Amino acid sequence: MRRRRIGNTEIEVSVVALGCWGLIGGFTWGPQAASDSIATIHAALDAGINFFDTAEGYGEGYSEELLGRGLAARRHEAVIASKVSANHLAPGALREACERSLQNLNTDYIDLYQIHWPSRTVPLADTWRTLEDLRAEGKIRAIGVSNFGVLDLADLKALGRPVTDQLPYSLLGRAIEYHILPQCTLSGIGALCYSPLAQGLLTGKFASADDVADGRARTRHFASARPHARHGEAGCEMETFEAIAAIRDVSDRIGEPMGNVALAWLIRQAGVTAVIAGARSAGQVGQTALAGDLVLSDETVAELATATSEVKRLLGTNPDLWQSDSRFR
């Protein structure tokens, strides 16, 4: 699989990363056996994926524990990215969180340690200084952020430079293209794309909005009347599924799985380092890994962008897929 460097570091990662949130199962993802999760991690390595993304907030550390177990004999083959929660960004709490993650992961270093969401109470300078100390001590190799908008990035660049910003980005969620992605590209900050398959919508498994379970129908694509929705918008269900149908047509024409086409489109976008795709079985991750070697033609890339332009317009510049009052700044 193709690999790219993270920022200005020597760390090389596969362009497809395994997102480890879904490995815990639960409300959003459904039941999941730990043995299946560990088999998925092993299959990812075998398929050429060396990049694994988790967070202390995924199942209160359970995702990290599963990843640690899955990599127990193969740690040297993997690049681990984890994230510290916004309520643990004060210096003392941050150090404790890092130590917990190291213990959960059964490792003595984390390759990429990320701020999961910016804090609005802890001074960013205090957090950044602590992260730099942890890097100097060898507990982390590189510092990244997640969910940082243009203003948060501007504040951070006065203190230092993260190597990555993990952001929601997919053919059905293109808001970062307006302002955030250009700022990252200008600053040499690599984009890591989460929700690249729009929680399964871009795999083609759902024929209509009615087929989408409530746990996955909480984004602003869907009407606010859906259970568990945290926004107050009408949604754009018709336009979303028209776009999905167009993507399916393109995928069928070029003879590639729809999900892999959606991932390959992202990998082609300027400023993107890797896409973080979830998988919950060995077979699923083996199929997803093939996207790392799929190269779309310029014509196909442009056609897919056109097919999803109306959804992009309707969702607007707010990158927050779940809330109208955006958490991005």
C-alpha cells in the first residue's frame, strides 16, 4: 500500500488507516466480540495497513486496550495514533491521560498523540507546552490535533506547529474544503480524514434514508426529527441519496466497490495524508485496504465532486456533522 510521511517527521503511514472506534461495538456500531476486533487488527497489518487511530474516549479506553492486545507481538510494525480528551488538557490531567493510554496500549510510546477537541477553558499554551515535554521525554513521537478550525489553528500556530489535523471529510461531508483544508495545506499540516464513508452511507449498503438505523442517522444529512439528533435542521435526505446513487453509478461503471471509490477520491485530494476507515472484521478490512492502491482518473475525481456538490452546498461551511451550533472555531 502507498505510504506518506506525517508532516515533517520521518513517520511513514499507510494512506488508509484503521479507525478503531467501531471495534468496541456498542450503541452506534452494534455487538462486537473482542476476538473479532483483534482478528481485524491482525488482518489490517497483513493487508498493508500500518496506521491505527484510537482515543482514550472510545469506550473509556477499551478501544486502546483492544489495539494494544492486537498489536502485542507486532508493535514494531505499527504506527499508533491516539487522542486525549478535551477535559484532560490541563498539564497534570494531560500527563495522567497519556500514562493511561500508554498502559492501555501496552506500549512505551505513542507515535502520534492528538488533542481530540480544543478546550475552551484550559490555556492552549499550557497544553502545548506539556505535549512538547512529553515528546522530549520520548513518550510521544509527534503532536497532532483533531477538530481544529481556522481560528484554533491560528492560535496554535503562534505556539507551535501540529503535524496533522484530524477532520470530518468525505464525499458527503465536504465542509472543510471551504476554509480549514486550505489553511492546513498552506501551513504544511496534513489532514487525516475521519468518517470518510459517512458512517456507512458511502458503502452503498443503504437504499434509502429509511433504511438507516437511528444510531447512524444523527448527522445533519437527516431530519432533526430522527431520534438522537442533536441539530435542528431539516436535513437533505433526498439530495444525499441522489448523490449516493450517482456515486454508485460511477463505481459500477469503473468496476470498483463504492466504498473504495469514496476512499480513493479522498486520498486524491490535496493536503490529505490518510483516510481513517473503520472495519469490524478481517474480511471487511481486507477489502477496505484495497482502496490504498486504487488510483482514480482525473475525470472520475471531477465527476464525483460534481455529483456531491449539491449536498456540499446544502450543508454549508459548518464542518460539524452532528450539531448546527458548530463546535468548530
